[in-house]
Amino acid sequence: MSTNAKKLEAASVHQEIEMHPAWYGKISGLVADKMLRNRKTPYLYILRAGERNEGVETDYYVSFVLPDLSIRHQPFIITVREEGWYYENAGGGGPYNKESIEDVLHLMMHCNKEDCASLNKLTMR
């Protein structure tokens, strides 16, 4: 695979996040908290924009319900490099080339993949 093809593939992680059914864009932590409050599903999550987009790094948040039903707002940074994309939060991973954001969200939330459930925009109506 050419270097340009790898860059395009890695950069698509940003598009994938912003097209994800759980994407709510630039909303505050308070709004995210209100959306998730009183939900009884651990690891129910939404994705939202962070504060910066500088060069190869863009930050986001995954806001989710913990098993004790409290809400956590986990920041994470996506860095795109020639060899793939990486994430950083309370740990890190990468490079990823074929993996989607869906493949690594559970690692960011520190849970099993099958426990994750997105709060889709369509279900909010």
C-alpha cells in the first residue's frame, strides 16, 4: 500500500467518528451529562468534539455511563501518522490501519467490547 493510501486510510478515522451514530458534535460536558443521566445501561456512550484540532492531533470525548450509573467524560486524542492512527487517553494504542473507532472504544472505556452501547441520535427523538 502506498504512503498516500495509508495516510488517507488513517485520516478516515476522523470522518468515521463524525459519522458515527453516537456523534453529537460540539456539545458541552453538561449537555452530555444530562443526556446520559438516569440511564440504566452501563457503558451507554456518546461521542463528542473536544477543544482542539491541531495538525495531526484532534481530541474528542467519549461520555458514558459507568456500572455504578455515574457519568464519565473520557477525553481522548487521535493522532494520525504515516503508519496509521493512534489514540491516547489513560493509556494508548496503535498504530491502527484497518481497525475502526468501534474496534477500540471499549479499550478507552475500559470495558468489554460487547458491553458498549451507543446512544444514537435517532433514538433521542
